[in-house]
Amino acid sequence: MHYCHICETNQSEGMFIYYLYVCDQCQAKMIATDPEDPGYRFFINKLRRMREQPLKS
Amino acid sequence: MKKLWLELRLFYYRLRIKLGLKPKEVYYIGGSSALPPPLTREEEYQLLIKLPNGDKAAKAMLIERNLRLVVYIARKFENTRINIEDLISIGTIGLIKAINTFNIEKKIKLATYASRCIENEILMYLRKTNKLKSEVSFDEPLNIDWDGNELLLSDILGTDEDLIERDIEASVDKKLLHKALDQLSGREKQIMELRFGLVGQEKLTQKDVADLLGISQSYISRLENKIIRRLQKEFEKMI
């Protein structure tokens, strides 16, 4: 189980897009969302985190 | 030998997906340091033939190794007032869409197809923002602090505290005013209605009301003050 940075829940199926873990459902939603859709901005904001290296604890 | 190296890299990606390991190398997209190097033609082909089987490691590697292309295309749109970070995010969505819909049987180069998808994604977004220039999204980040937390427009938006009571109070006030007006004489009531537009018409000046009723403006002024004081008393009685 990994923490999906898009839906912010633990999910078992997904993959890393650079530093960002994205679950399969969120990836499917992202692909189905067009720039005209109101929810598109949400994915843009979330993907900004792709470039951030998580802090090691 | 190259194929073995690629299989080893893929194994590393699978391990990352399984164990949640983050990339060892530190790159910054949009920064001066280099991004993951692009794949060779052969490597790309080896990964692409794994895609139809749902190989997530191959997909992740294809996305990561094509991020340079995203940054390159995003930079071409830097003069569009859209933040470069946003352009890279939009381009990445375009790249993910490209990798998911790429068909190896169409004999087209992935870079050509992905470039078109990335550019399309950015152009569609630009078209939308041009249409909505005067509008602002609730999810628009206004600021980002040192920890990377975004302050969105929706975070600072609120409604007035009296939003619900305001209309109810106004309607009660109107009822009370009409009750108080009923206590006035016909002419007094008419003066107030004309001066303050109480029966749906425009407000008139003291001069207009004076001309209409054939009396002097100073008399209207005195009457008005007297009527307002009387109405205040009526109000106090009612409350």
C-alpha cells in the first residue's frame, strides 16, 4: 500500500511518476479529464509535487 | 548487454513500485541540473512492446525518461503568462495521455506522437484560459510557502456573517416601515413615498417633490425632518 498524492489515500495499485505516487484510479481520472473540465486545475496543482523530493525522516 | 541493462533498470522500477522507493538521483525539472536521460531507440522499443501487457514499470520509465521533452515544449510557451511550473504539469498530463494511448503498430515515433499530445494539451489549456481571462479559478494558487503548502483562492474566500439573516431582517424592516407609514396623514405619506421611492419609482429630490406638490423646498425639508422623527418614534414603539 502506498500513499497516493492525488487522492491522498493509501492504495495498492499505482506507479511513481517521478517522485509522485499516483494510484491507478487517479491516473485514469487524470487521463479522462480535459483542460476545459473544472477539475483539471486540481491535477495541475497536484502534479507540481512531482518535482519535490520528499524529506527523509 | 544493453538489453540486460534495460531489464535491470526495469527490475529497479518494479522494486520501486512495490516497495515505494523514491528515485535515487535528485533532479529538478525546470532547473539547471539534468533530467533523467532520454532512452535510446532500442530501449524505447523494448519498453513499448511491454506496454500492451500493462507493464507499469515500463510505463513509469517511459514517462520519466520523456520528461525532458515536456520541459522543452513547456519552455516554448513561457511567454504566455502561464507559470512554467503549471506548463510542466500540463505537459506531463499530456505525456501520460500519450504513453497510455500510443499504438506501436501505427509505425510512428513515440517522440513525435508525445510532442503532439503535449503541445495539444498546453494549447487546449491556453484556449480555455483565454476564454476565461476575466474569471479566476477557486483552485488558483495565490502563494506557496517554504513547505510547499499552497494558499488557494478558495482558502481565503468566505461569505458575510449576516448572509442568511440580512434578507430576513430587510423584509421585517420593510413591514415595520409600512406599518409606521400607515400612521401618517395622506400628504405626509405621499411626501415620504416620493422622496424615498417607497412605491417602486425613482427617488425624487426635495425640489422635485416641492414642485410636484406646489409648495416650497424649505417647507418640504421641514416636513421631512418632522416626519422622520415621527417615524422613529413609531419604530421605537413597535420594537
